[in-house]
Amino acid sequence: METKSEKFVTSYDALRILKRKSKEGELNYEQKNALDYLSKYYKAAEKEIKSLVEGIGKMEKLNEKHIVSIVEMMPRDEDDLRLLFANDRIVLSDDEKKKILSVVKKHSK
């Protein structure tokens, strides 16, 4: 199989894409396993995910990879954020960290 393009997506988006592809035709082994796993264990609501992505996406320093990582991990404190950005050369101010955490807290239940 040839890779035509790459894009970072949330688990919600992956689940949606895999469901659509399964209706269109046959999935390969890895895709079937991913669809099965996401169907069983991923229960986030579409509105919440979109709202969270929009809220975090307003920050200029964050790229698509960072946004997806934050949505997937749902960091609870600055230590969790530090883990997400440990291998990146991005430096967030205290205000930016607080903003990210407040947006995540607002959307997590």
C-alpha cells in the first residue's frame, strides 16, 4: 500500500473515517482492528471534540500534531502538558498553559 498523504487526526476522526471506509468496501487487517478497538473503547461526543479542537486551535504556537495530542491525552495539570511537549522545541508561557488546561477542563467530564 502506498502512502499518499499524512494528517494527524483524533480518535473520533479515525473512527468516523474507518466507519465510512467499511461501508465503501473491505478494510485491511490493521484497519479492522483499529475500527474494532475504537468502536469498543472510544465514547467521546462529536460536539465536545470539535469544540475542544476549536478552543485549543486558536493558540498560534500549536500545530496540528500538538492539538491532536492534547485532545487525545486530555492533560489535567502542567506536568501532563510538560510530557506532551517534552520532545518539541515549543515553549509555552504560564498563561498559555493555563489557557490550554482551562479549555481541556471545560470539555472533560
